[in-house]
Amino acid sequence: MAADTLIMIPAFNEARRLAEVLTAIGRVAPEADVLVVDDGSGDGTAEVARGQGVNVVVHPFNLGYGAALQTGYRFAERAGYRHLIQLDADGQHDPASIATVLVPLAAGADLVLGSRFRSAESYSPPWTRRIGIRLFSRLASLAVGQRLTDVTTGFQGLSPALVRLHAESRSFPADYPDANMIVRAARAGLVIQEVPVAMRANPEGGTLHVGLRPVLYVLKMLLAVLLEASRFRRSRRG
């Protein structure tokens, strides 16, 4: 793992699990730099990260998952990293798969999606979530003209070109940058690949799947994907 690789972790109230994730990353990618973006946590997440000796950026209050990602992209762009790999702080993404994501990235891909559906080692999400993932994957696949199986994955690798696109965007979503951003990358003419990665179930679930959040997420993401797809079609005609 070259020193020009940054592993970026957006985190919100993940103090209890973060140390284990960072320790695992240190074992499999000892030469990579690590950045934790603490999105306004109230449980000492930033202190845990600093205790592990990694780079830390702290939002003064919670801005949203997408805002945390964009902060990481801006950090990576300023520092000039050749490769950026992002994964979640809750332990669902197995750091052992970092090398799998890095291979196509180093070979010239701009966006590498870590798919849980291409790996026999990954858990099977609840059927309601599988339906949503397959719906958005189908829509994104049709939009970009390429088969994709897991467009909601947070385990991704990004090239400098894509990092720059996201870092400088004035319309990067603060909450749910999922399938819509994949379509945007394709619209920019960037190369997308998908690789199998190991993912684990989150025993505590997640705030996204509580109350009306799943419904709001589906509606908002559906509109966002359709909007990006329509822009993609117009840019092709142009």
C-alpha cells in the first residue's frame, strides 16, 4: 500500500467501534494515511481517532453523511493523494477488502464500487433493503449503460479526477450521495468498476431504517437518480 493512498472514514457517534476499525486498517494498510471526518459527534469519536494517531477533521455540528464525505474529498484534493478509499466507521466494511478496491483504482478506474452482492463472504441484508438496492442498481445500470449490483455501497475507491469533481461540486448532497453520484460520475466520462468486498451486518441496525426514514430515502433517491439520468441523456445528445 503506497503512502499516496488516503483511507477516509466519515463518522458520527462511532466512538465504541472506531478503534477496532482503525486497528484493522493499520494491520492491512500500514503505509496508507487515514482520515476520520467526525461529523459533529457527541460521544468522543474524535478523541478515539486522535488516540489512534490518524488525521482528524471535526465538523462543529452534524451536517450529514454526504457533507462528511465532501470534507474528506476536499482534504484529499488539497493533499494531492493519488488514491482515496472510503469506508464506514461502524465495522460493516471489512478492511481486508481494501486491497481489492485498490487494484482497479491503481489500474486506471475512477470509481471502484465495493459490492456485497459479488462476495460470498458478505451478509445478506433484510429483504426490504435488498429491494431498494436492486431498484436503484437497476436504474443506475440503465442510466450508465453498465451492470452494477450495489450502488448504495459506502465502500468505494476514487481517483483524483472523481475526488476533484466531488470536492468542487456545489450540488453534492449533504445527506444521501448514493446511486445519483454514480450516475454523475458516468456523466463526467469517468470509468466505473465494481469488485466483490466483504461486509458484515450492523448488529445495532442504523438510523436510516427507523420510522419514515426509509420511505423518505427511497423517494428522495429515486428523484435524484432520475434527475442525474436525465442530465446524462441530455449531455449525450449534446
